[in-house]
Amino acid sequence: MLALSRKIGESIIIGNDIELTILEVKGDQVKVGISAPKSVPVYRKEIYLQIQESNKEAAKSEITVEGLKNLFHK
């Protein structure tokens, strides 16, 4: 892991098109602004992990022809 120190208003560039800017520091919280192309998904880690878990559960589901017929006829 790379650890960098930044002050309010300073930024970090990732690749050619992602910019992280420190917007505010209050106590133990830091507000970060993220500029990224719309094609790059940006999630809080806990939300990302929930999405991954949901995808794993969905992949375990057994799909049947009858189930697909019921899905498309509703």
C-alpha cells in the first residue's frame, strides 16, 4: 500500500483520468472528492463487498427453463 500525505485542497492522480482531492478534515473523518470518468465505477468498500456477495449468491442460483418462462411472462 502506498501512503501519501495531502493537505486540504491537494490532490492525487491515479492513472491518466482519476483525481482524488482532499476536501475537508474534521476530527477523524476526511472528506474526499473523486473525479473519474463515468465508465469507472466508484463505491465505498462496504458497498462494493455487498455487491460482490450478491453476485456470488446470484451465480449459485439454479436457472431452469421454467423459471425463465415465468420471469418473462410476468
